[in-house]
Amino acid sequence: MIKNLSLLFLIPFLAFALNIPELQLSESLNDRKRGNEFLQLIWNTDSVIADVEMTTYLRDLGHKLSQYSENPNKHLGFLLLNDDSINAFAGPYGYIGVHTGMLLSSDSEAELAGVLSHEIAHVTQNHLSRFSEKTDKQTYLMVAGMLAAALVNNPDASQAIATSTVAATAQQSINFTREHEWEADRIGTAMLAKSGFDPKGMAHFFEKLKDSSSAEEFLRTHPLSINRISDSLQRAARTSSDHRKDSFEYVTTKAKLYYQKYGRIKLEQDPAITHYMQAYQAFEKQDYASAKTEVARLLSLNSDKSSYILAGRIASKLGEIDHAQQYFEKNNLIEDDESSVYYAAQAYLDNQQTQLAVATLKPFLRVNEGSYESYQLLSSLFVKQGAFDRSHIQSAKALIVRGDLDKAIGHYERAKSVTHSQDLYDILSVRINNLQQTLDLYKDLD
């Protein structure tokens, strides 16, 4: 399924076809509708990474970069997909996806940030939506063809449908595509410099890929040229040489992805990373005593957020719930970190303290937009408490994160049918009405 979907990712990149006279400051209802449909397609591949720590890292990095974009108020969403190919994409309504193969192929955080900045620039410059305004029919023909390809069981037939659909508009778009790739490079490089990353990160990543056979999909969707790389490097050379170093989160995210893919630890020069991965490997093998020994060595060298989360998860498995919560709390002294809050709630759940788990996660989700996993965890906690109305509400919120508004309405309806609170019943009625109105508006656009 994911192979077929990777062809769908061609749509945004083949579609950057207009000059941009001015920035669009807000998204239209049509943008939201397309984004919602696109989001459902991605989640339906079952390739979205469920690791809260990894996805929180990618989301936070993307949003920090976007603060230095030319339109920081644009809607953005970030997804990490379990796919070995070296690729990234920017879809409707600002949904940006990164394949695990792309993250693993990066040699520095500046390279990863460079790719994200490039995709963010495509979003802020409205390349996809501007193209769609003029060639709406062809764009939707491509989408229809890709959907047909995804539904065909025969992989050869699927490939043929997708290829023929893309071929119909690829040639007429390629000249404009290169123009907007230049624009995304220029704006993305500036974004890197303003955010403190080495602005050469983007150019270096593109440069090493131009002769790489493993980057075929990336090169097809991001047409490169020697001139583009040279231009990016020249612009970067004119900026300050004082740049951010790779964060511990970036290095550990790469190291964990490598372990999950190959089943072994990659040798690292940094002893802190070595101890982290030895503790992580022992944790994965449920050898919690060895994991505790390694994480103690890690904490003597490093006090990063990733280290505290791993230490807290290990302590939780050993029944040391107070120590676990102390580790998680260290990450929340300045601001709430979703991954730390999530694992703190999970730790209470693992130690049969459901009420404390709810008291930890519920306040965070009341004031923050959470991930699918956080809403699902809170839903399961409410089930344990017998609060089935509350459980259905959290399941509905999880489905909204996935763009599945129809199923979300179904869970809100079930919550209404079992609740004993009139106030909650009235609130649910409003939420259902709002979601239904949104779906009705979407239908009117068809």
C-alpha cells in the first residue's frame, strides 16, 4: 500500500505551477477539505509512526522552523512515515510528511531541518493551492488515478494506473516545478539561517543525493540541478558560521530508527549515545535491570530530555513510580512536553494507578492539541474507570487528528447515548452539530 501512496506524493511536487504575487494569509474551506481527505489517505496506509517521542520531536522541529518562515500563521502538520525510501512531501492544508528513510539518510540535524524548511516554504508560498486554482480538473484527475491505483490489488496494474495518470500532467508542469523548487530553496535556506541551523544543510543534503540510486523517488519529486545546489551554497556562505549543533533528540531518534530497522545498535563515537542505545536495547528486550545500569551511566554524561524519558520509562517498569515521575517532571519544569506527559501517564497506568494517570494526561489535553496516541491513551484510561462517555469523547478527538470526521461523530453520538450528565450531553450536541456542518460544507464543494 505505501508504495502506491508514494506515487500519490508526486501530486504536490508536480504541481508547483504559478508565480506567486502575494502570500495567502489564511486557508480556505476548500484547503481544509482537501487536507482532511489527504490526511485520511496517509493514515489509512498504516505507515504513520506511533512513537510519541519521535513524532513530537519532528513536530516541534517543524514548528520552530516555521516561526522563521515568510508566513508563520499558515497551518502545518507533521507526520513521520515508516518508509525506507528517501522522500518527503508537502500536501494540502500544510501537511508535511517525512519518510524514515529520509531521516536515516541525513548526516546532520541541519540536513533534516533543510528538507523540512524546503517543504515548509512550499506550503507558505501556496505552491499547491495556487496551481490547483488554475488546473483544478487535472489535479483531481491525478488524485482519482492515484486512489484507483491504491485500491487495485494487482501491484503491476496499480503501477500502470499511477504512472499513466502522472504522465498526463507531468510534462506541462515541469518548467514551473523547477521555478518553484528554486523559490523553496531560497526561502528554506533563509529559514535555516534565521533559526540558527547551518544554512548549507539543505544544499549538502541535495548534493549528496544527486548521484544516489536510493534517492530516485526524492529526485523525481524534487527536480535538482547543479545550478540550484551551487546557488544554495553561495547564499549559505554569506551567513554566520556560528551554527546549532545536532540535538541529542535528533541523534537518538536516528539511532532508534536504525535499531528498529536492523535490530542492532549502530556504533557511535559519543559515549552518551552508546549508553542511551544500550539502555534502550535492554529496555526493548525487557531486561530492565541492565537498562537501569546503562541509563545511570547515561545520566552521568547527559541530562537531555530524551535521557530523562528513557530513565523514567525504565524506572516505571521496575515499579519505581516515584523515581519515574521525577524524571518526567524534569522535562516539564519549563513547559509541558507531550512525550513526557504521555509517558508519565503510561507509567501510572503500568503501576495500576489509573486515577493519577488521568490526572496527569487530562489537564494537558484540555489546553493543548494532542497526538492521536495521547487521545487514545486517555480513552483507554477512562474505560478502566468505567467512564465510557468520556472514553468515547477521547476516541472522537483521536479520529479528528486522523481526519476521520464521520467516525468521530459516531463516537460523540455513542458518548451522548451513555452519559448521565445533561451538561455534557448539551456540549456533545454542539460538537456533533459543528462537525456535521463542516461535513455538509465539504459536500457542497464537490
